[in-house]
Amino acid sequence: MMADLGGAIVRITDTLASELTEVTAKAMLQVAAFAGGVIQDNIRSSFKPGTGALARSFQSPTFVDAGKGRVAAGVFSDLEYAKIQDQGGTIFPKTVKHLAIPLSKKAGLRWPREWGKGELFMVRPKASGKLLLASGSSGKLTFHYVLKKSVTIRGKEYIAKSRAEVEQKAPEVLARALDRLAAKAARAGQNA
């Protein structure tokens, strides 16, 4: 003999089953948005003030295909240099012989190719042996760029620094969402 548990149990389980994926997805998007904020804060504290483009690039939470019906969300940067700034590595020039590293305030505002023809010229001072781009005359040179065949960047590890804070917050957000769903399902069972 099978016991009839009635319509209340059916309504509760139907409510849970029909809304669980949506509730979980919304909670994961909240966690991803929180992660974006934590990453932005860690970037701002790891770098000298600049344009802020790297921090701003981690804004939009996105669903990730976790496969097998699982729900996951993340926050990503589409900036080419985001990964190397986080993990470190060596940068090589792609279309020119050297990378131009700005030395002056003027250089920080534009690339060497954006200067007028003849404004910059190469010099290699004997004391340093570095290849430089300068302007001015031999009596008064202003060095604007140092030219390098490659540059090695030490990673700031802003993603790893953010992970612990996000992993602590994620269960809290998901638990609140599931508590709200359970309360809703219980109300559906009571309204028999």
C-alpha cells in the first residue's frame, strides 16, 4: 500500500523543481558581480593610479557553461594584457623591433609613431648603453622612451587575492537564495 501524502508535498516539490535552476543562476550572477567588485578593488590597490581600464574591464558577470546541467557564472576581462598583469610573463613586440617604454609625461600620452616626423631620434648614451628615443638638441636632450626587445612583468596576482573573499561570500549568497525558495515552496504547500 502506498501512502498518499497529498497535494501539499506535490506543490512543494513542484515549486522547488521548477524554480531551483533559475534561483541558483541568479545567485551565481550575484556572486560573479561581487567577484568583479573584489577584483576591481584588488587591482586598484595593486597598481599605481592610471587610466583604470583594467579594473573597469571586470564588470559584467557572465554565465559559464559548466556542463551536465550545472550552473556557473564568472566575471572576465577582454583586455589583452589582463592575464599577463595578473600572472606575469614576458612581453615581446609583435609588429616592431622594440617595445617603447615611456620615460616622460609627454611619452605617457602618446606612442612614438604619433609624434611628428623628425621630433624623436634614437640615442645610445655610453654611460647606460640603453637605446633611447629623445627630442631636443645635443645641448638639451629630453629622453621620452627606452627601447627594449622584451619586458618581463611580475604578476600582481589580483585574481588569487580575490578568490578567498569570493569563496567565503558565495555560500552565503546561495544559502539566502535557497532559503527564500524553500519559504516560497512551503507557502505553496500551505495554500492547498
